[in-house]
Amino acid sequence: MTDALAAFLEQPLMCILAATDSEGRPTAGRGIGVEVVDDRTAIEVIFSSWQWPALETAIRETGRLAATFVTPADYVTYQLKGTAAVRDVVPGDLLRAGHFMARATGALEALGVPSSIIAPWLTDRGATAARLTIAEIYIQTPGPQAGMRAKAAP
């Protein structure tokens, strides 16, 4: 992971997590927190397993996950794919999730999205964490590079 991508993941973001279960059925949910692991070969993402129970099940069954991050103001988007393992959250995860949700809400409100619409998207009820060991990084920003593999994958 490059310095630029690590810095990108520090911005106010929206996050969609996607996986498939052991039968190949897709499932997705919203991420509510992210942290780059020190050696930059992995990220830890937080999501509500209460809101997205099939996502947790799929990660546990297949050990695979895709995480897509987008800046709401300009739609710069990256997708990270790889192997994943679910773990229980620790207090630092909940603090990180609260910070992530507050920044995402602020960014969306600045674009005119009412907080009453945003609130159901972002909850830490049943918070769960997953470590995603990065195998592939894709540029997903709309435009000529959309869908291209980023050159700086680990």
C-alpha cells in the first residue's frame, strides 16, 4: 500500500464491504471504521453484524472480503480485496468506528444529505471487526482508470 492510499483511508469516507458465502451468494454491508495495519499489508474494518449478519457469515465461511472506500465529495474510490478473518471488537475499535461515522456523516451533511437519512446506514450495534489481508487493489473512481488494478498492491 502506498503512502497516498494510506492517507486516502484517513479521510472522511463511505465504505461498502462485500463477500460471498460458501454457496457463492453475494452479500454486502456498510463499513463503519477502518485502520491500516502497521506494515500496510492489511486493514482492519468494522461493521455492524447486527445490521449485516450475512456479511459476517460469508466472511467466516469463505475467508474472503472486498472493501470499497469512496470520498463522498469527489467520488474518488478504491477497492481492496483479499483474505479476511472476523474477530471481536475491542474498545479502540468502537472509538475508531465512532470517529469514522461522525466524519462520514459530516461529509455527507456538507453535501446536503440530511442526518435523518444517514443515521440508519451507520450503526455500531453488534460491531464486529475483520482483518483484510490485501491481495489486490483496484481504482474504482469513475473515469478512464475505473476497474484498473492499482500498481502499488502489496
